[in-house]
Amino acid sequence: MRFNKTFLLLLITTNLFAQGNIIDSVIQKNRYILKIENGKLAGSGTGFLAQTAGNCQFIVLGEEHNAYEIPVFTTALFSLLQQTNGFQYLALEQDPVRSRIISQQGYRGNRDSAFSLIKQFPFSYSFATDQEVEMMADVSGLSKGRGRPVWGCDQ
């Protein structure tokens, strides 16, 4: 009886190693490099993202709040998708009223004006890190869309 249990365990382990090799080969064939250089996305993943996003209306990022890299990456991704696929709007977990204001002339693309607005109303934004404010200003300046380029969708 003991031999049968050992044999069964060996059979399962061998099967897991075979599946691991398949998973590894799929990962190797479908991996892409992404990096940010001078505020722009670079690497083999940029072409993949641009091509894949061409079939989409929305891109959703699940992210950790208040992480330095997320707004920097989001701005670079928006810039790429705006240029390659015509994306013009960014929806954020932010106050709708303040997002509307930061999308208006005088604030669009102007980091200094965006920072002064945040200083006037520091508790009106859900997230007001330097990178988040820069992202809102930069994206609003990059957009060529009509109306408000930054949408606040906070609960």
C-alpha cells in the first residue's frame, strides 16, 4: 500500500513539471519589455500595447494607490495611445468637479496652474501626489479631444 501512494505522488509531480514547461514556453513567447525613457514608453511592449489597444475603447489599470510609478506610467501610456490610436480622455478616481476644472483652459497642460489649484483646495482631490497632479495636467495638455480630457469618477 505504501508503494502505491509513493507512485501516485511521483506521477502527479511529473505531470506538474510537464505543465510548468508548457507555461514557461507560453510566457517566453508572449513577454514584452516596457520601460520609460524621457517620459515616453519604450521597449518591445509599446508596439504590442498600441496594436492591442487599437481594438479597444477603454483601457483599465488596476493599481496600488499613491505609488510613484503609476501616474508616470499612465501619462506615458496615454501619450502613446493618444498618438497611435486617438485616445483623448482619461477617467480617474478623482473628484468630478475638480477634474472638470483642471480640464479647462488655463490648467490644460500647465503643471504650475494645476499645483496652485490643488494648493487652494487640498482636500478636494482623492489623490494629490505630485505625480498625480502632473499626470492630470500633462494628459489634459496632450488631449486634442473636445470637452474635458480628464474625467473624475469618484464615488
